[in-house]
Amino acid sequence: AEVESDILRRVRTLLRELDGHHPACQCDRGMLRWTLHKKIDQNPSNSSILVRILVKELERAERGDFRHYIIPLLHTLMYTLIKAPCISDELCSRVYDFCKKLLTLPKPFCTIGLDYAVRLKMERTAPGMLYQRMVISEQSLKSDPYPYQEKIFIFADPELLSKAICNALVTDTEAAQVSQSPRACMCYVIIHAMQAALGEGCDVSGLKRSLQDMPMSDVEHWFRQVVAAVECAGNEASADRGQHAARLEKIYCAVLSSLQAGDAPLGGMQGTPLPNPSISFHLWTEDDQLWKELVLFIRPLSQSCEPDCLSQDLDNFEIQDIISDCECCEQTRFSVLSTDSGIERDLPAAAEEPFAPCSTETEQSRLQRKGGIKKKPSPLESMAFLQAGCNGPGAKPPAKPQRRPGIPPEPAAPLQRLHTARIVLLGDDRILGRLAQAYHSLRKRETRRVFLTPRLNLQFYYIPVVTGQPNTLAVADHAATSHEELCEVAGYLGRADPWYESNINTLCHMIPKLATMPSSPSKHLVTDLFITDVIAYYVRMGIQPVCFQVYAVKIFFNDPAQEPAEDVFLTELRTQVQESISHRELSMTKKKTTLDGPGIDLTVTYRKVVMSDRVKELAMSLRSTGLVMKAIPADEAEDLVCLNVNITEIVRINNLSGRSFSAVANRLKTRNIKIRSTEQRPFTVCLDKDSRRAYRNVISVEVSPCLEPSYCLQKTRTMKFSLHETEDVGLVKYMPKSLLLPINTFAGIIQ
């Protein structure tokens, strides 16, 4: 009763924080969920107590219409259930029934309820299945029944975060991977599956001793047996929990056969650690670094012919040469692009050997080969490793000898998304601007030559981090006046999802504080567990995306010979009047300022956003000192696909004391806008509050929602055959039109 009372008090405190009643000690903000789960980890037998309390609180929240409690409680419950050594079928059934009730509610409740209901149905039939799948995918353990792999990539901009923060994060992520050998993770899966199915009848201590004494080959054998049994039970429609337990009991007895019966008494429920996921930390120094890391995840260096050649290939990559032949893999034939010159002497000897005994047929095939000139591949045409070494399930098969004429080719197996890359961004809005650029570039590459899309599931996560002392880059950015302005996306996500606000936004100042703490045993106890654990919890449970519109901007310069620049932004575009350089321009500017006031004359053409969604073109001329386009709304209820434009207009006032000028804020909402300097005076443009992405000598900008590159390509192809069609026809109608950047949270947007 005392334990139950303490757990209930902790859960109620967590709910009060969701209502805005923060704990008296500010250092406890964001740590309530973490301390609750850590308390259960210390005594795993209390997992059932916590699950029972959370189910009661969920039912109470539903009856009392406290919907903002439901998703945080449900995530907390499911995380506890995955890690629990054993949960009764009766308790799982109550959770399953509650998840089915959520299907009658609007999004995101019905979406999350359906996802968890499907998982719970499998967990009830095959206890331990959710834990097993999580460990196999996160640790990339080889398993034919469940061949999925996941990896977390943490990206940080070294110019936005201090060196101390970067070093602390590198140390923490490396320390989290030290004790996670494949053998240990396989043992965890075996022990957890046995205990989940057999309950208190499982001798965990004896099982651990038996597995420790086994050679690696035996551990792998029993691991495969357990995984096959659990996956088979979870995927069978008519599977029974009792049959599954009997099947695992046979494996359990076989594993313990080396121990004498009765050597050790049953020790009751014991917890099995949930290993930290595979995490790699990257300082984002190159523009195409994200793409390179994703390619190496799909196609590791260990599978390439020569690691040095592979690294060089990545550095020499160009969009138009995505898939070609690699000089270190010249003997391989690819289905995407043939390297066969058509000349007999260029045919490798290995390809002719299978046909050597067949003289007549070989001669006929030889006579069909024509003379020609073989083109020597350029150094840039060396991306064949993308196709050469994907030997995992779902990948294309290796090259085969040439088939005989008249025999139809074997149909290629469809590719599966067996890899999941979870990209975690650390920083402020400026690193999200870089992400929008990289994501747009990646989508353009995939449109020209598809490689990652059919193989990789890409998920984005964002943890806001701002340093207490602004660095030189922050000082240079005129927009970086406050932490709130630099973290507009995090503020929006926190307002839309209270659980994100409670668990993730609180890291904004906590990570720099922990990174700068003096070295001590208590510091390592907190940082090594807390930061890594929170990131792991976020990527495991945050599966609901909030999609932000990426905007395209075309920039024209006052030099006619200079080509217009094209870029994208996610959060903000800001313009300011550029200071005059020459004495002649300076004197003319002074005269103009005296007559018309500060600023420059602009022509603004835009499409007004109206409720009926009809296009309404408007134009206006004004004198302005600058403007700001905000893509992130101040209220989560507002439309995300809308620009809030604030123009500082200079208005001339004539009065008895003379001529004066005043600044007036001119606000408008639009999705498409064009701005031009009518007097040819240049201005500067800064994107996403980042001084590194500033353009000078600009006379005109055009802003519109960025289109999905695959949509543009298909639209172009369609227009070739139907020149007079203005609306989308055929396949184009069903393709996503706008490029949206999805950032995962725990709930998405709660309406």
C-alpha cells in the first residue's frame, strides 16, 4: 500500500505539471517522468502497480473529459509495459479495451489509440514481442523473422553550440554504447521473452548463468529460436497465449539442460535492462553530410569493396551521376545502368565461362555483338556501391551470368523499407533552416535517381538547445535578440503538444547547464543517464509528425549579369535597407531621405489568404525600412501554410512644425509574395535568422510554398503530352504537391 501510494502521488504530480503547476524546485521540471520510470527500473516488480494506476487515471481522464491527460498517460503506460518483466493478460486486456475506445475520438487520439491497440493485440498473444522488436531493430541484430534496423543520428551545428556542450554530448553518447555488445543484447531478448511468457515460473538467475557459460554460437542459436517463436505467435491469427508459453518453455528447458535441477530457487520477478539505442553524434560541417550519413547507413563501409574508394566516391558525388559503375567493382553488372560496351573483347572472362560447353549457342550470341567504342567512365561516375553491396533482405540480388536468349528475366523482388534513420537536431531555429535546405536537396536527388526512398524510413526530431552566453554567430544575427525568438518552432510544438513541452522543451537550458557542470561522480550519474534516456524516450515514443511548410525564395540582384539565387527557408525571411557604399549613392540617399523619409520604395504583389481559398491578387506601393516574413504562427490553431508578413512602412506627415515621418506596422497574410525595389536601391535578405545565409545587393525577391521535386518532375512530363491542360491530371493529382518537413512529437497537434 505504501509503494502504491508513492507511485500514485508521483503520477498526480506529473499531471499537475501538465496543467501548468510546475514543481517548486525548477530543477525538477522535465524530470518527473524520468524519475518515475527510474524508480520502476530499480524495482521491476512494481511495474504492474504503475500500469494499474495509469489505467485508472486514463479511465478517469476520459470520464472527466481531461483529454490533455490521455496521451501523456498512454505513452507513460506503454513505455512501462514494454520494459516490464511480466504483465498479466487481464491488465493488458484493460489497456487494449481503452485504446479501442480512443478510436471514436478525433485525431490524434484515434491515431495513437489504433497504433497502440495493434501493438497490444500482438503483445497479448506473444508477451515480450514489443521489447524484442525494439532491441533487435535498435541494435541491428541479425534476425530473418524481423529484419528491421534503426539508428539515431544526432546532428549539432558547431557554430551554434559551444565546444563544451558538443564534447559533453559526444562523451555521453559514446558512454551509452560501451556495455552494449551484441551478445549481451541477445541474452536480454532471451531472458525477457522467457520471463514475459512464463512469469514467476522462470528461473532468471539460472538462465543468466547458463547463457554466460555458453559460447557465442550457442547464444545466437537460442536467440534465433526465441525470436522465431515470438514472431510466429505474434503473426498468427489463431495463435494462443498458452501455446506460445508451452513453446517457449521447451526452449527454456533446453537452455537450462546443462544445469542440475534445483540448483537455485526461483528468485521472483527480475528486470531486464532495455539497452540504449544505437546513437551516433555528428558535428554538421558539410552541406551534404546528412545525405552521406544516410547512404552509409544503408550501405556500410564494411560491405564496400574498398572503404577508401567509397569515401572518395561520396566526396566526388554529383546529382546527375548518382548511379554508375565503380572502378573497384568493375566485374559487377547492375540492373539500373548497364556497363556493357557491346564489344566482345570487353566482356569479362567470368561471364563467358558458364557458356563454354555450349559451342553453337555461344557462337550465335557472339555473332550478335557489334563493334563499337567503349566510353571510359569519369571519376565522378562512381556510385555503383549504392547498388553493389546491398545484400540485406529486400535488396537487389547480386549480378548473375548472362541469360540465354529467349528465357524471360526473373522478376525483381520489391524493395522494403528495412532501415529507419531517426535524425535528432540539437540547436535553435537556425539548424532547422539548414535541415530544410538539406531535406530539399535530398528530395531533388531522390527525384532524379531513387535510392534512399524505397529503402529508408526517415524520421526527424528536434531538441531545442540555446547557450547561456551567445556566441559570435548569435551576436552577428540581428534576429537573435532572445531565446524565444530563436526557438519559435520549439515554442509552437510545445503549445501544440503539452507532453513535448514537459519533456523536451525543458532540455533547452538543462543540456548547457549539465554540460558545464564541474566533473564529479554525481554529474556523471545525472548526465550519462538523463540526457541519453530522454533522447531515447523521445525517439521511441514520439511518432506523431507535425508538418511544416518549406518556402522557396528566388532572389534577384542589382547586377543584371549575376544569376538569380534560389534557396529555401523554414521559419523566417527578413529584409533590411542596405547601406550605401559609394559617395554618389550616399549623397543621393541623403537627399531622398530628406524628402521622402528613411527606407526605400517597394512594390509588393501578393495573393491574399481568404476563407474561401480563392485566389485574390493584390498590389501596393510603399516606402519601407524592412520587412519580416514569419512562417511559424503564434497560435497553434492558425494555418501552418501561411506567411505572416510585417512591413515597416514609412508614412510622411505634414504639420505646422514641418515635415516628419512615422513608422507604421503593415500586416498581411499570404502564401505567395513578390517584393521589388522600384528605385533600384539594393537591400539585404537574411533567411532563418542565420547570418551565414544572408544575401546582399538584392533588388527583388519572390516567395512561394516550395513544391515537392517529384511533383514538379511528373508535372513536367505530363505537360509534354497535354500542353493545354492547366490543372493537374493523371498521376500528378495524387502526388503531394508541397514540400513539408515533418518533425515528430508525442501527440502531433491536439485540437
